[in-house]
Amino acid sequence: MTITAHDMVTDSESADEIPDAEPTLTVDQFPSHLGADISTEDAITTSVEAALLTALMWAPKDLAQQVRQIMTGPDRWNPFWSPAHTEIFNAVCSVLDEGGPATPVLVQARLYETGRLPRVEQHLFAIISPVQGPMVGGVELPHLAAKVIDQWYRRGYAGLLARMSQIRETVSVEELAGHWESLTGHQQRAEELWLTKRDQLARLHQGGTA
């Protein structure tokens, strides 16, 4: 069973607008889908993601690196709803990987060097020039990262219900049990990942080792 990129998009965007979208998503990832109030959830979700990226670029380098490690992996896991925010986060990771601080200027330069700046410039400008600046020292960074992961997990349940409904309407009754088992395992893996990431962020906030 696969979930295509088209299963993930809302009415306001098309799969063609997802940069470098993979042709399919395996059940190793929780399906991403917004709930009934799409416009409100989209606005809140993207606002939290933008706040996280703002804090990440202004936080001390060591803290930014720790949060970055928590927010990446396993393979192909992506907690961001906005494709533009994924692009910007990848640029932040690239700058950090080279040993530099992921400041807005360096992230902007990396996006330019890789030819991706025109695709995300408007989003980056909103992040670089926030209405309310980030807290000094990155105090809010673990909290914002946790909220982004929570939003990913909540979207997954909307996606799971949508996928179950699709299966119910398109497969034979003999196939239902196998699909149900697959989706149940999918949900359990997603919950384990969610709990692991939240625990790592909680320990980081408390001054422990992520």
C-alpha cells in the first residue's frame, strides 16, 4: 500500500507545487492531511513552523544543532507541513553541517547558491523579519519544535481516517483486514516516533542530553 503525494495536498495547493516530491510515501511515514477546518489549521500550522525556523536561526549554535538533530530522521520523515519551510529547514541543516551558525544571512546565501531561493524567498523574508522577534537565547526553541511535531502527529490522524475511508470504498471486503493491520502498524510506529522526539525535546529543555 502506498500513499501518493496527491493524498497529502489540500484544495489550495497541487502536488506539482511540492518541491522534489517523492512519487510515493510508504507506510513507514504517518500520512499528512489537514482536518475539516483547513484554512484555520493551515494558518496556525505554518505560523508555528515559521516561528520555529525563526528561533532556530537566532538561537545559539549548540542549541540549534541539538534541535536540528531531533527534528531530522528517520529517513524521509518530514514534520513540516509547508514545502517552503522544509526547503528552509534543509538549508539551515546544511549550514550547521558545515560548522557555521545558521544565521538568516547564511541560510539565505545557501538557498541562493543552490538555486532554491526564488521558490521560498517570500517565506524566508517573513521569517527573517518577524513581527515579534525570537526570545533571547532560544528559550522557546524546544517548545516550538515540540509543537511542530505535535502538529505533524495530529495531521496524521486526519490522514489516517481519510486513507481508511478511501480503502473502504475501493478494495474488496477480503482485503480490508490486511489494510487495517497495515494502518494499525503505521499508527503505532508514528506514535513511537512522536513519543521519542517529544521526550528528547523535554530533556533538552530541562538541560539534559537529547
